[in-house]
Amino acid sequence: MLSLNELNFASLEEANAYYETQVLGAIEKALDNYGLTMKMVVFYQLEKEYEIKRDQIHTNMTSFVKMIDALVGFGAQNIHLAILRELGASTGIHDLDKYDLVSAMLEFHHAIQRQV
């Protein structure tokens, strides 16, 4: 179980907004490591193939992971880990990499919601 003891949110909406911001920020930063073209392709494919816009990724992590896996193949795990590292760096949670990407995001979301 993840701990975010230093965070307190006034409402569930505030907690969810924090989650959305942190997840999208981590994804953006992780994809930056692979270049602008890769980042553009990922977001284009996500919208074209899955009808998921950038600001909807946080509610569609399973589809996001499937798309990354299909697009990149064996290298997808490196992107998953890069996202988890970026999320850990921005939130101070450093044990996220013991989970797969979808499970880590669920754990992170639950940890945030416990801070309401």
C-alpha cells in the first residue's frame, strides 16, 4: 500500500485532479525521453485507435498500456518503467516500480483518495 501522508485534499474532486495532473505529467515527461516524434505518435494512435484524448488517459490506463505495447512491442516495458520513475520523482513515491503500470496507477489513485 502506498502512503501519501503529507497530502490532504479538501474533496474527492481535488484528489482526482491531482491524480490526473500527476499521471499526465509523468507520461508526458517519460515520452519526452523518446523524442517529440514518438510522443506525437503515441498520442495520435491513442486518439485514432482507442478514441482516448490526452486528458482522458488517467481513466483509461489499460487501453493506454495496450496501445503502448502494440505500438512499441518489446520496448514497451521501458516506457512503462520510465512513466513510473517520472511519477515517483514528481510525487516522492519510489516503490511504484514493484507494480505493473496499470496496477501502480490504481494503487496511486487509491492512495490519493485516502487523503480526502
